[in-house]
Amino acid sequence: MPDQAIRRIAHIDMDAFFAACELSRYPELKGLPMVVAGGAAHVPKLREDGTREFSRLRDYVGRGVLTTATYEARALGLHSAMPTMQAAKLAPDAILLPVNFELYRHFSRLFKAAIRSVSPLVENIGIDEVYADVSSLEGDAIKIAQRLKSAVLSATGLTCSVGIAPNKLLAKLCSEMQKPDGITVITMSDVPERIWPLPAKKMNGIGPKASAKLASLEIQTIGEIAAMQEAWLVAHFGKHYGSWLYRVSRGQDDRPVVTESAPVSMSRETTFERNLHPVRDKPALSQAFTNLCERVANDLAQKGYVCHKVGIKLRFDDFKTVTRDLTLTQPLSDAKALRLYAGKCLKRIDLDKKIRLLGVKASGLVRADSMVHANSAQYELELNYKTPTN
């Protein structure tokens, strides 16, 4: 196990990231309750006097969920993953903006480059958060955290919160303690005072089911888990999870910061604002299908991968979910090829109900630069086709 006395791991988490990206475009919204959830219909409109007209939550109609909310919106009870219609009842006057993933990816690249300018040992764990091993950096932990925050602010104009601790588990807990724009540093000796009073559900890896079971056993905090014998936890939660609870409740985590990790798959999906009929809404479905394939192809190209398997996911209006996949004889990453083979998967599904969700997935990934590509001529006949409409 790494020496927890000298190891320093930082977790850097952007503050209300999607909302902050939007506020960089619309600074007049700073200080106002705002959520990101809408589609193209909610793009701000420019008035004749040069000001912008924004949609409000009361204007929303559909089944979507909030992608994010500003801290002012959170104060009104709104939060990410909340059904948008429910949010509209709580705060009908809150500003509503459409999702803009291209904007968020742009800021994400700037954010991660800024972190790497301070520490090269960085693990990418999401669009708005990373781990960094800062053990070898000079200066105390507070000064290192300030350097990280300054680099991010300079590169993006946005704030982040930094937690520094002897391991990844504790660092992630720390970054949440003083949001937004905060710094939290702890050592192993701080665990009883700073970590044990926290609710058990704050621990990454303790989900709703485990929290409910812990509550049924009259365990509410991380410290109450730590007070239990390992054998007791194993008896109630099984060998693997029980032993894991015993370790993490004591702040133990020997996972390294992994600077390179090979993805297992890449996928994109969309939940429609309304259920789409496979015949009457065929053009809209076809366009959405093509867009998803293009986005997956773009992800593959940016990461430098090709795929050996293509799959699709459909969720119907009765919430039944169906998946189909196809193993390829040669790897690919081209958007048209993805569209072709995803279309073949689609033909294997009975489209007799309205469609709620559509997704495309590329798996069986290999690095494009690690193999000799087969001559693309073998695909020529199949790729030279009129874009399928189903």
C-alpha cells in the first residue's frame, strides 16, 4: 500500500460546470436561478435593442431532466437529474437554456490542460473532474491547491474546488466540503474528526440501496460504519462489499492515479422530448440516428480508436429497453460505416411502438495507431450508399 504519510492526491472538481460554461456566454444571468435542460426551442433570442430574451422553466413542455443548475437555482430546490416539469413547478421563473455539449467539451479541454500544466500525473474521470498526484510538487498542500485553482481560472475564467488528501477516496470527499471555489486539505489523522461525522451516502460507492440497508441497521454516518467489525459488515453485505466498507470507512484507499486508461466502449444516446412514432416521425428519427453515429465517430477519432462491434439501444414508450449489436469483420471508425451497421442492428428490432430513447454504441475498441488498417476498398460498395432512413 502506498505510504499515506507522504502521498498527496488532489481531486479537482469544476463548480456547477455546465451552468458556469453557459454563464461565460451570458454574463447577464450571473446571480440568477438558471438551469440547463432545454432543446433548440429554448435558444435565447436577440431583441432589437441588442438584449437577449431567455426562456423560462414555465415554458418547458416534455419529459427531460435537468442537466445542471446554478447555485441560485439549487437554493430553490432544483438539482441535476430532476424532471424538468417538476422543476418548473418549483421555480417557474428560473431561466432555461438548451444543452450545448460542444461548449462544455471546449471548456473541459481547457480545464484539463490547465491541470496538466501544474501536475503531469492526471487521471481523467469525467468532463468536469480529474485526479492529480501532486506528491512530488514543491510547497504545502494549500499552495498546491491554489496553483491548481489559479491555472484553471486563468485558462477558463471558471472556478473549481480542490480537495487534497492521502488518497483518491478522501480527496473526492474533500473537494465537496467547501463548494464552490473551495480548498480542503486533510491527512489521515483528520479522518475521525472530518470524515466520520459525514453521512454514509457521501462516500463514493455507497449508493441508495446500500444507504437504505445501512439505515435499516441504524447506521447513518461513515464513523458508525468504521465502528463495526469487518466480520459484521461481511455478514450483512457480503465478503467483497463488506470488506470494502470496512476499509473505506477508515479512509483506506491504495488506488493509483492512472494517467492512461483504455475505454471499453464509447456511446451516445438521446431521450426525445416526446415519444416518436417509427413511421410518422421517421425523418426525425433518421436524423437523430445519423447525428448519434456522427458523435460516436467523432469521439472515436478524438481518442484515436476504432471499434470491432457496433450496437444500438432503444427504449419504447412502455419503458421496455431493447439492445442489438453486430460484430464486424474489420474495425472501423467512420461515421457512415457506423450508420450503416447500426442500421443493420435496427432492422433486427420490431418497431411496433413509439420510441422514447435512441442510442448508438461502439465497443471492442483498439487503438487506431496500434494496428495496420485493412484496405478500405472492401467497404467501398457498402459505404457508397444512400443514407438509410430507418
